[in-house]
Amino acid sequence: MNYDDARWHFGGNFPKDSPQTCEGTHIALLLRWCYLKRWIGALHLDANPADVERMKLGEMSATDFFFQWCNGK
């Protein structure tokens, strides 16, 4: 189930030289906040616990995590 999808925001009102990852930043920040609250599904805890921890600690950006592990959705 998708609650939001970065593709829905592609072509938004961003400067033309901005990477498409800008369209997913708001979703990624919400995802990080949920993970900091320990609202993490088993899918990510089982599949990539090291990157979950890196993202929670700020060693990996929430946007990078979102596009790498959630396919922007």
C-alpha cells in the first residue's frame, strides 16, 4: 500500500537543476520520524537493519534510505 509516492510530485515547482529525489524528501523525513518513534515494520528490520540504524543515527540520509529501500513509495 502506498501512502505517498515521490513520482506523484515529479515535475513539481522545483528548480530545473534539482534532482528528482527532492520530490521524496518530505516522505523520507516522515519515515525517519516514524522509525525514531520505533514504528518500524518487520520488512525493513529483517531486510536491512544496518541501514535502518544508520538512517536513525543520521549516518545515512532519510532521502537516500527512502529511495534505496522503499523505491520512492
